[in-house]
Amino acid sequence: MPVRKISLIVVYMGVHCKIPFGTVTAGRIMCGIVGIYLKNEGLQPELGGLLAAMLVEMSDRGPDSAGIALYRDPVPDSSCKLTLHAANRCDWDALRTEMAANLQADVKLDVRASHAVVVIAASAASVQDWLGTQHPELRIMSAGSAIEIYKEKGLPVEFVRQFRLSELNGTHALGHTRMATESAVTTEHSHPFSTGMDLCLVHNGSLSNHNRLRRRLRDEGVDIQTDNDSEVAAGYLMWRLREGDSLEEALERALKDLDGFYTFAIGTKHGFAVLRDPIACKPAVMAETDDWVAMASEFRAIAQLPGVENAMIWEPSPATVYSWGQ
Amino acid sequence: MKAFDLNTDSVRELNQYLHDSPSGKLSVTNPAGRHCIACGIDNAVEVSIDGHVGYYCAGMNKTAQITIGGNAGPGVAENIMSGSVRIKGNASQSAGASGRGGTLIIEGDASARCGISMKGVDIVVAGSVGHLSAFMAQKGRLVVCGDAGDFLGDSIYEACIYVRGKVGELGADCIEKEMTAAHVHGLEDLLVATGVAANADDFRRYGSARKLYNFDIDHADDY
């Protein structure tokens, strides 16, 4: 019995401490996440602007880097859409010409800061293979038919300006502001992480068993590129979905296999899902109006949205999968 | 009545004004989920906040009467010393954490860890509370008119918990206790004083079994 009491005190120190106020605040606010799903099609041209306002409001929670996954303008089945990131200067026009010639397909390429979105009349697998051999210096941020992922080091407000977020239309989007706690501050370590075709994950929290899980996933053939704990969570979902789980099944299984504190938001082609760890250590708020559904680490991000004064607002329960538009 | 609009006035200006004002009434509009609104007041002021607030609203409150028109984020009325804080909507986790006195009234629900480490505050929740509420609660009363989540009163000391609805799994060393006439009367007075419509006879009482207070010598060989 005394042992049990000691362990509970440790939990207690993690969630609420009697140490000075400022220290508690700093310890509790690692990263911010936001998500918005538009029910009103009339708002679709404004999606980027709405997301930008939410993201900037979460700057205090994550000043190290920012990123978004945005779903828009789905391409036909015969084509695919990839987001590429170039760490150094890239001659995107030359790449487009080279791709079109080598893959013998029409290529559309839209540059946005250090990233470019490529739409090509070919299968995603063939394009990924070609890029992997011909251009290993380029990182594939996302692949699918509607998803676009942009992420970069620096303050959210700078990210919003650099990537011209207010120009972007779309149906739904997720965003993340990162306060690095367990790995380096780089674009590669930033969120969202792609978890498969048109899928992505953002994470607020920290996983404690990510090293062991990373080894297991690599044994299963999942490509994990960094030492980041959130990428392991993304890789885990990718593995489970590949093994035939539905997204909900994969998330239910994650509750058993992932150890640590987390609120996850998972983007899918048609919507998004939210999951909090079983003791709800990390915050999350949700809100819904006739026009949109939103989630955020804190209400002040949702407070930026139009019509919020009439929104239904609630806090998602721990260990419960919430999803929209799937 | 003095009015602050947080679209134009800063939270710091508001709090400084509240710290400097010995009495009076004040309204706050457009809180928009901002943090630390009306914190550290040590004056008999009445504050009315129109909307939803963020983290640590009304923290360390002393003597002031604070009403929040909407929902409250984590740690509302944390370490409250005296006075009262009323939330018209729902409260996020750790409401009234480590509160030493005064009254916290939540007209909606409170989420996890409501009244964690409370040390004398009275907390009345018209709705339900989440898991690990009254964790390590030392003194004061937590009244829940709805249901209580799992691990209620885990490692509780001498605080008193009253629940009208269902209770999930009780926490370590928390047990149901007899509801005496004195407890019913005391609870009745608290419900009347806080304006929460409920019948004191409908509640059950929970508290410490006092089994964790001392090291159990029977386990000495385990270490």
C-alpha cells in the first residue's frame, strides 16, 4: 500500500504541483494543437485565414516551430499530390521538367516558401520511388489526393506570413505549434507527421516508451526518420492501418501500446479525429457550431473563430476517440 | 460600475486595477479564453466576467466575489483563500486546486482533478466531476450534485466529499461514511448559501479510511 501511495504522488506532481506558479505553467504547456473542420462550404475560401488565427494564438505554447496539414482541391484517382520540402535552395522549375520527362506525366508544381506541392498524373508510390532514388535531398512531407503539409522552424506568426496561409482554401485542417522537449528544433522534428496517404498526426505531450516502440516499428518495416517521439506515434498508426485496422481500431490499440501523456489530432481525407491519454494529462477543448467543428489545446484559439459566441463547447473525455467527417 | 474590455485593455491592467481597488463593482467583457484574469485579488470587490476564461482565473482570490459568465479553463480559483468564485458554465481540470478557504460554485460540470489537494475551500458542483477529484484533499468540502468519475478521493486526508449521483471506482483509502444529522445540516446550509437547488438528504458522504496515514509495519520486510 505505501508503494501505491508513492506512485500516486508522482502522478500528482506531474499534473499539479506545489512549486512556484510560473514553473508550473512552463512545465504544463508543451506544444499547442488546433484543428478545424468546415461544415459550411461557404467558409472554405477562408480556411487558411481561420487556421492562421488559431495557430498564432497558440504561440505561447509552441514558439519553436509551426506546421499545418490542410486538405483541399482533391486530385482525380489517376493522379496524386505530394508536398516536398527542400532544406536548401531548390530549382523547382528544373525539378518539374525533370519529373515530367522521367515519369512521362503532366506535372503541376506550386511553390510555397521552402515547400512545393506537386500534382502529377501518376501513382504516389511510383513518384515516391523516383524521388527517393533521384532526389534523396528532398523530403516528402505528405502524399495523397487532398493533403498538403507545411512546417518550419520559428514563430507561428512568421510561419503564417512565410507560407501565405491566408491564401489557402480547403475543407479542414490541423495545426501545431511546438515547444521542443525531447529532441532537436528542426523542420524535420516539427509536426504534423504524415502517417500514410492523406493521413497525418499532431501531438501535444510526450511519450515515455518511444525508444522501444521505434525499434519494434523498424522491425516491422516502418520508416522512422528522426528520434522524435511523435513520429513514433505517427509510425505506429501507419503500421496499424497497414495491418488492416480502421483508424478507430488503431487508436484504441494505441491506448494500450503508447505510454505517456498525449492529446493527438489525426487528420484524414474527410475529417479529423481526437484522442486524449487515459488520465487526460494534456488539455483539449472542442467546439461546434452550424458552420464548423474545432478543437484546440486551449479555448483562446477557438475564440478566434466566427460565431464562437453561439458554439457548443466541451472538453473531450480521456481515452475516448472523437471523430468528424469520416 | 467600472468596465474593462479585454479587446482593448490588457489582463495586466485589469489585475493591477483590481489589486489597487479596495471595493466596488467591476465588469469584464471579451475575456476570449485569456489566462490569469482577476488573479491575486486581496480586496472586497465584485467582479463579473462576461464570457469564457482561460487558465488560472480568480487564482489566489481573497475576499472578492467573482462571477464567470461562461466556462473556465484549467486551475480556476486555484489556491482560493476566501471570498467566492461562481462559474455559470463548466470548469476544466483542477478547479479549486489547493484552495484554502472561501467558496467555489460551478453551475455546470467540472472535469478531472476537481478540488485536488484542497485545504479548506468549499466546492459545490451542480453537475458532475471527472476522475481523480479531491485527490489528496486535506480539508474542506467537495459537493457533487451529479456523478463523480473514477478514483474519487484518492489518498484523501480529512476533506469531506458529498455526492448525489453515481460514483466510479473509489480512490485508494477513500470509503463511504455515515451521513449523520450534523452532516446533513451542514450540507443543507452550504447548498442554501450557494443557491444550488438540491436536497441534502439525497447525498452520500465519502472520506478517508485513514489507512495510509502511517507506514504499515507488516510491509517492512518488503524493502
